[in-house]
Amino acid sequence: SFGGLGTGSGSRRHDIAALVRRYVRSIVQDPSTRKVFFFLLLNISFTGVEFAYGWWTGSLGLTADAVHMLFDSTALVFSLVASVIAKWDRNDRYTYGYARVETLTGFVNALALLFASWNIMWEACERLLHPEGIHRTTELLIVSILGLLVNLGECGATATCGLSDEH
């Protein structure tokens, strides 16, 4: 059983929902992760806006920022889950506890960022060889500025909550 998940397929969906509720409750109750969780919701929402406008306007920069925000969101999810797991009591198998999961989470995030960076560089090289026009620049500018504000909000949310570079 992983984190209280049963083995029956009929109850598996219920077990996963219960596990997610338990994790979210733990995250929201902890003042050090609450702000990060609510910022995560905003970040995920705005990622969709940036993807849509990046595709609509043909802006690689906005699409790249959407990918950046998607990976930020993924890293925040991993960090929040790791913060719950790190609090688990040590046991016979993990005699030092689960604190190392936070380090592994940072490593996985670094690998994901390398993958995203490679894809963005590949797309940029293709755009250099076959340039595309950018359309609807007024909307592009507005969404870009809003994206900057969300990114700045992330800096504030993660730095004040102690999740800046440790996770």
C-alpha cells in the first residue's frame, strides 16, 4: 500500500481522491506552504492563458514563458508533496526519515528544466531558419505583462515561505 492506497480497482479512485484531500489539507494547514499552494493555483491558471495567447499570436517568447510557468507549477507541486512526505515519521526501512525526498525533488525538477530548455532552444533555432510573424501585439503585450506580474508574485510567495532554493 502506497500512502494508504488500497489494491482494489473499485476503490482506487476513492483512495487517490482521499490521499489528495489529505495532502491538500496538510499543505493548507501549514503556514509555510499555504501561500505557495494558492499561488500554484494562480500560476496553473495563467499558464493556460499564456499558452493560448502564445499560440494565437505566434509568439515563441510567450509560449516559452508558458512552458516556464508550467515547469514552475510542476516544481511547486513536487515541492509541496515533498514537504508533506518529509514530515512523515521515520520507520524501520527509512531510519533517517523522509527528509531526503526534498533533495530528490530538486534533482527531478532540474532534469525537467533541462528538457524544457532544450525544447525551447530547438524551437528558437527552427524560428531562426523559418521566421513566423507575430500577430495581435497589443494583446501579446498585456498578457506578457500579466505573466511578469504572476512570475514576480511567485518570487514573493516562494521566498517568504521558505521554498525558494531548498526545494
